[in-house]
Amino acid sequence: MPPISLNNKPYRIGRSRTGLGLFATKPIKKGTRIIRYFGPLLDSRKEEDDAIENKYLFELTNRWTIDGSLRENVARYINHSCRPNAESDVKPRKRKVFIRAIKNIEPGDEINYDYGTDYFKAYLKPIGCKCDACERKRKKKRAEARAERAHLKAKEERKAQRKAGKLAKERAKARSKAKKANGKTNGKAKRFNGHRVVA
């Protein structure tokens, strides 16, 4: 998908691991307000407003929530991260939310912020968080699990080789004993029908 032009803003919408995301097109300094999260205000005291459900709801207070599902609200494309480079700067009295950089963000970096515990538990935990930090953690765990399996397999193979070696020695020892016993028996004189016969 080609990037969507946003009139010389320091960000663009682009393809992310989780679908669409917002990416820096210029360096963004720590502390800079990047974008405003906006949409119609919903009043939880109104039944029709309280009944609205979508994943772009941004709670300002116990009463007021921003419905950020409007297509014009480009901030809705900012994905969650457990180790973000931005944060939400909530102004409850003004009923506004801005996304602000908490680190220097380089061109090409995906802009992300922590959606909070409630959202994480409701939407992300059931499917598994796909942010870079969690993905790295999963890769590390998978690599450790592979290394552990390889270690156990090598250990089992060494054990099997020792067992096979021990068995081979025991067989060789048994053959040697049998050969010696057979040699002693063959060298002895035997009597058949009164005649002395040497084997």
C-alpha cells in the first residue's frame, strides 16, 4: 500500500506488523506534540452514547470519552507498544488529547504509545501483543526453548552412545569368553566308543 500523504506533516500512514500504523517522516524531538487524537465527544450519562462500542474510544474522564473512529482522526493509526516512543497527553478540562514524543523519533520509526492496562487486557492480551518489545521477548523465548531442546537431544544422544558402547563392550567380552571356552573344549581329547579322539 502506498503511503498516504498528510500535507507535509512529520508522519505518514504505512503498513505495520499489526496492520496500519503511523510512521515518522522527519526527526521528532523528545517532548514534541506530534498529533491530536480527536472525534465526537461521548457522554456516558446518555444511553445512546454509552452504548457505542469500538476500539477507538479514548476515555478522558468517567463521564467523557472521545470516539476516535473518524477516518480524519489520523492519530487512531498509532499502535500500542509496551516500550513506546510517545505518550498520550490528556487535557480533561479542555477535553483534548495530544500524542507527545517521549523519546527522539527518527524518520522511518513507527510512532507508538502504551494504550493502558484496561485496553491491553480487553483487546491485546487475548490475541497476544505484537509490539516490537513483545515480539523480541517471544523470539528470545523461542530461541531459548530451541536451545534447551537441542541440549536435551544432544544429552540423550550422548547417553544412547554410552549405552551402545557399553553394550558393544559387554558383547565383545562375552564373545571373547565364549571363544576361550570353545578353544579349551576343542583342545581336549574326547572318547567315543572307547576310542581317544582329539578335536
